[in-house]
Amino acid sequence: MNMQEILNAISEPIRRDALAIIWDGGEHCVCELMARLEASQSRMSRHMKALREAGLVIDRRDAQWVRYRRNPELAPELAAVIDAVLAAEKATQRKTA
């Protein structure tokens, strides 16, 4: 994983919103992300694939569900970038609300 892949992956707003949910440290299934982000299954799966390929999340199959969680092997300096982006996104949303 490199910085350009990560920046490309988080450039899409719905991916940042999904990361904000996943970044809590828990596991989240696609169905939960779909409901919370009002996205179709195919759209959500496509976005999660981009986050997985960038190395930001990992997945595991649980029967018919796919569950995602934060990649525990993500380098601390890259996790700090994501933390900063998510904090900035949250602050921006508060100012416009």
C-alpha cells in the first residue's frame, strides 16, 4: 500500500463515510453499511473493495455476509493520515450544519 492508493481510496465521500463507521474498531457487515449510508449492495461492495485494495480495511466472510474492519496491520503513520482526514471531515460537517 502506498500513499497515492490511500488518497485515491479516500477521495470518494461514501468511502470516507464508510471508514468513519469502520474506524471504531468493530466489525461491520455490508448490510449495515448499506443501511447507514443509503447505498445499494453493488455500490457499497465496490467502494469496500477499493478500501480493501488500498489496505485500509480487511474483510472476512460470515455465511452469506462479508464483514469489514479496520486493518490492524496498517502502519501507524498511515492510520494517522486517516484519523486526520476523518477528524477534518467531521469538523467540516459540524460547521456546515
